[in-house]
Amino acid sequence: MDRSQWWSSDELRDFQWRELQRLLEHAFRSVPYYRRKYAEAGIELGDIKTLEHFAQLPPLTREEITAHRGELCSSESAERLIPHATGGSSGMPTRFFITLNSYDWRCAASARAYSWSGYRIGARTLYLWGAPVGKVSSLQKAKVRGYRFLRRELVIPTFVQTETLWQDAYANAIGFSPNFVVGYVSSLEQFAKFLLERRLRIPGIVAVLASAEPVHQSTRDLVLSAFGAPLFNTYGSREFMSIAAECGRHDGLHVHAENLLVESEPTGDGLASELLITDLHNYGMPFIRYRIGDSASLSNDHCECGRNLPLIRRIEGRVLEMLRTVDGRIVPGEFFPHLMKEIDEVREYQVQQPSLDEVILSVVLARPFSENSNRLLKREIEKVFTPNTRVKINPVTAIPHLPSGKRRQTIGLA
């Protein structure tokens, strides 16, 4: 993958098409659910001669995986099936299987994505991350400790974010001397604020890598001020691990096209739309045109870095976390970061939309709202939605995080 990132567009497309043809032959031949699903759609393997034909295959959904997991496994896979599951941040955990070969591809893609920031395996890295949930065996704990030791990784669980946590994180970081920081966006933001408020600095940081949540310019500015290093955005999921990542140009995220085929459902208006992802190498339980639940904007442009990998211009967020108006419009979650950066009193917030005509804004305040800030909030929210939208501003002491440690900044209609 270090070599193929410099292939021409034609070479990348040819490789991807060959891998896709092999996968489809395997799926049509040995995966019972796909055979039945595609037959009901009136599609045979011989009908798929181009990517345009491939786009006629009906997408795969989480509900289908849950209901037909056994039938989605290949009857011919020679490799052992390894169980995996998503964290369920969408409200529906998805349980599935991968193979060792597909895991190798995922690890290679992840290593390449991180390498674009200057990282190499073994570089001292601080992780603001989650921790195993539930009972973990002594053997598994020992394996994880050995893995972290060999790779020189220090992991700080950020399930509960308190003043004490950030004090300990800073003290441990100073003793560890990391060159890279990796974390959930919300964890990076909170640690950065802690460092800035106390005028603390961790020397030697080369780059900060963000994942799991949308990145906005305000986050980049905050990270650069606190760590003295640029932020590199990455995009991935438990189903596929690394999907795309930024290079040093920070002009979109490069898709790992040698391992994944990423499409978007056409909307007709050129706006962001839901992604469909095909894993080209998981022959044990193929994911073909999987509706991942994220909305994004794809681009046919080429990055000035010289890589011809496809680009994702921006990740809008989870489809379930997009907001909607009474007249049918979609309000992307990034609206609120743009608005909230103008409100000095707000330290943290979460937006909920219980109904089309109601928006609840929960806020953690550094000090009480001024009259001007209160008016600005209500006016701008009503302007984007409708004048009759009920806007409730709810001061709270803390914004809850998911069990994984992630934060749902925007919660749309169920």
C-alpha cells in the first residue's frame, strides 16, 4: 500500500475492479443471502460488467446483517471467521465476522493512514481513547499490555472526563514524552482546553490524529494552539477500520481504494449523501454496498500531494444525527459548531431534536448567558429551521458520553 498510493488513477481503478470482480464471483457463488437477495432484484453475476452496473445492486443494511448473519457468511471460506461488533453508537450494535486476510489489509490501511502525519509504528504515542468494556481475562490483559509496550503506546481511558483525569493525563504524558497524540475529537478538545487554561505544554508533539467524530476548523485551531502541532483527520469504523485519512495537504481524506470501494447514494442536488462501502477482501462475510449510516461529500479532484486515491471532501456526520426541518430540509450538524463558536459562555453543548418543530440545546456554561447571547442563539436557530420552531436552552452541569467514551453532539429525530 505504500507503493500503490502513487499509482495512476487508471492503475488504481483497474486493481479495484479486478478485486471487485473476484469478490462478486465469490459472493454470488457461496453466500446464500446474496444469491437470494440479488435473484429477487433480478440481477445475475453476468449483468455486472461495469461499476455503473454494480451500482444497481441493492445496498446491505444493519438490519439485514442482524437478521441474516449466518446466511451472509460464505460456505466456501477457507479462513477462520473472527467475530467483531460495532459499538452501537447509532443505537444498533452490529455483530459480524472478518478473516485474518481482511484484518491484514485493514492494519496496512490504518498504518498507511497514520504514516501521512509522519507517524511510524513504534513512535511514542499518547492515546486519549476508550478501554475494554465488561470482564477481560488476565491473558487478554497481558496481551494488551505487551502489545502497547512493544508499540510504545500510552492509553488514557477517557470514559469519564474530569479535572483529575486531565491532570493525570498531563503528568503521565510528561513522563512518557510522546511524539504523537491520537484520540476522539471530543477528548482532544477537552484536553487541549485543559492545557491552554493552565498554560501547560507537552514538548515534542509532531502531530495529533483525530477520529470517531466530525472535525471542524475550531478544533484544528484549538489543537494547534494547545499541542503546537497540526491535526490530521481520520475516518474509520469498526466494520472496516481505516476508511480514509488526511495527508499533509489537509484537503480532503484519501480513501484506501485498494481495500475498499466507497460510493455515495446520488441525491440529484450535489449535496452530501449517505456512503455505501464494499470491503474487497473480507471473503468470510462479504460487505457489499453496505449502508454505513454516515453522510459525506465525495470528490473526483486530485490532491496536490500526488496521490491519486479517491477523496472524501468532508464527513457531514451520521445520518441519524442530521437535523430536519418542517419543510423537509436537512440541517448538517456542522451548523452548530459554526454558531456556538460565537457564544463565549458555552463550554460544551449537545443538540437534540425530539420533533420537527422543537430543538433542545443543552449547554455547559462557563458563566450565565448574556441577553445578547441568548437572543443570538434563538434567532439563528429559528432562522435555519423555521420561525415557529420551539427552541429550549437547557443549562446542565455535564454532557453525557456514550459507553465507548464518544460524544453525540447532535441527536436527530429517531
